[in-house]
Amino acid sequence: MEGLYSFLILIDSFLGSADWFPYALLGVGLFFTIYLKFPQIRFFKHAWQVVTGKFDKESDPGDTTHFRALTTALSGTVGTGNISGVAFAIFLGGPAALFWMWVTAFLGMTTKFVEVTLSHKYRVKTEDGTMAGGPMYYMDRRLNMKWLAVAFAIATVVSSFGTGNLPQSNGIAQSIEATFGFEPWMVGSVLGILLALVILGGIQ
């Protein structure tokens, strides 16, 4: 366990203290924004129409609607970091931190646009007829880097238990314990049951 902790600290110190990371984040977004001629502005109206169901048809193939796909993606994106992280950033950097959040969000729209487009282009149909896609698929099918796809998939699974779920569950448990006095294990059990219902039921 000590070895795992040291490994995580090493990764955190490499990414968290690396000067190149924000430049890479903003640089990639800026490159795609210019190369694709500001798609986050040109396609905003179309994206809104897609999400609001203007192009939804019962006869179209697919496992879910555009709106449900969006809310599912947001459920895995928005977390405690979007609340406490913003407050902490403003506390450390002052109001100017908001400006860089806006810049990062604006350029990040294009990065996300490219990621989702590639995921759709290289998605596959599974044996049961459902669609499966994501970065690991275009890493394998387009870049011919299966080792990277496997590494990404493993990292995604690991991070889903770490930064993806544990901070959120811990925050909920602590809040309910402080407010209503319920033990954390009780809150965790209820959250586990609700999560099992979602996973077993699937995204409908």
C-alpha cells in the first residue's frame, strides 16, 4: 500500500507541478479552435437544436436520445471539484482565476468536440447490437496503438474509482453525517445500491 501511495504522489507531483501541462491544455485547444475555424461558435446553434431534440426520431438507430447522452456525460464530468475547486482557485489566484477558467472552458469546447467526433467515427457495434466508442477505440483503430488504448482504458477504470467517485461519495456522506447524523457506511450502502440499479438497468 505504501508503494502505491508513493507512486500516486509521484504522478501527482509530475502532473500537478509541471509547467508544461497548462500550456499543453490551452495549446491543443487553441490549435483545434483555429484549425476548425471556431466550431464552438459556428455550431453552437446546431448543438442546441440537437440537445433539445429537434433531430430526434424514433426510427433512428441508437441506444439513447441526444439529451440523455448529454446528461450522462455531464454526470461523469461535474463533481465536487466544480464547486470546491472553483472556490479554492479564486482563493489562491484571485478573481483573475475566473478569466482563465473561461478561456480554458472556451478552448476546451473544441478539444471535446474533436474527442467526441473521433469517438463517433471509430465506434463499433457490439455483439448485442449496442454501440461502443471512446478514446480507446480511435487509439486502436486509427492510431494503431493498442497498447495505448489498453493503458487508457485501465487508467479510466482506476480513476473512476478514485477521482471519479470517491470524493463525491465522501462529500455526500460527510454532509449527511453532519446534518442528519447518519453513519458514513449507511450513506455509502444506499449510494452503492442506487449505483447498482443504474448500472444493471443501463442507460435508457
